[in-house]
Amino acid sequence: MGLNCILSELIMFLKRVLKLSKKVIDYVRPDVVAVELCKRRAAAMRAMNWKPEDDTLYNLFRRSMRAPGGLCMKFGMFFPSYRYSLLHAHGVFPGLEFKVAMEESSRVGATCFYIDQDIAVTLQQLSKVSPFYLFREAYHTRVRDEVECTRSSVHEIDSFREKLRPELFEVMVEDRDKFMFTNLRSFQGKIVAVVGMGHMDGIELLWKLAEEDGNSNVLLKSEIEISGYTLFSCSV
């Protein structure tokens, strides 16, 4: 699949996600909107004012060199950053649906919560992962862009990643699943959560286990999914 084709599909996908975020929040009128962000990432997103010079190779390299860990970790951060710079140049900004969710929460009078683990903690944990895993993950990132992003395909890819790179999967997915689920359980009232589809299996499994143990009075009420991201609502 060519780059232009991938970018075209991403642009259409982003428009659908943004529209869905607004539609669900407006329909549910929740008490809480929970987004897959931490306070640091949310602040950066609110202040986002992208300029072409932000994504020059020099600036991408300089930002990557500030990452914690050794040289492998720094280069492991550079390659995904370069991939995102290609998207930025064509008007595609991954994560923009979270910013829309934050804005919509204010519009409908809901409280917005950032439920993800602090990015600094995640990066610190990543710095302890084998450099071999980081390099392979950076190299194979492009493969995921060429696969149709559905719930089943994401599950298949994540199952493969878990077997191939368990240390990396634990840091990037499992630890954050637990963190976000714990936060979701603490809320009261109607909730709309906007999270990446890659986290849905883990969150739903934790939800199921909590209900079976009788430790959760929060029930998953409905799920609306679109390629790449899932929004779900729940209530006490």
C-alpha cells in the first residue's frame, strides 16, 4: 500500500473519529468524559500549535535525544516521531480525537478526567526494556499502518506482539490497561471513555474479572467502535 493511499485513509478515518466523539458525547450527555491521556499529554495537546519547522529532522532528532535511557531508547523514539512528522505534513494529527473529547466535555458540562499513566513513568519503564525489543518495534511500526484497523485485526496484532515482545507489551499496554481501568472504576454517574482500541481487550477483561469477584458496581452499558478507536459509555 502506497504512502498516499495510507494518508488518504488516515485522513478519512480521523474525520470519522472526530465526528463520532462529538456525536456520542452529545447523545449520552455524560457526567464524566474520560480520555486516554495523562495531565502532561493533555496540556501539550491543548497548547498544540504545530509548525512545519517543528518536524525538521534536526528537531526530531534533538527531541529524541532527550528521551530517558540509552542510545537505543533514543533512536527507538526517533523512528515513530519521523513517521508522525509525515502525517503532520498532510494535516493528520493522531490523538486529535482526545482534544475534541476534552472540548466537548466542557460544552456539555461534563467533568473531563485524564485516565492514562503519566507519560514520564511510561518512558522511564520503556528505558528498562531490552534495546532489541525497542528497535524491532520501531522497525515494524510501518507494518501496522498497512493493516486495516478493526477490533479483530488489532487483537491479532497485539497477541503477536505480546508473544514476540512481552516486556514491551507489558509496559505499553498491560500496565496502562490496569491504570486506566482503576481510574474508570472510581467514577460515578454516566461516563463516556475515549480510548485506543488496543486497550479495549485489557480493560474489558479487567472489568469482567472485577464483576465476577463482586468488586465492581460499574457496568459496561454500550460500546461504539470505529476503526482504530473505541468509545464506550457506562454508568453506576
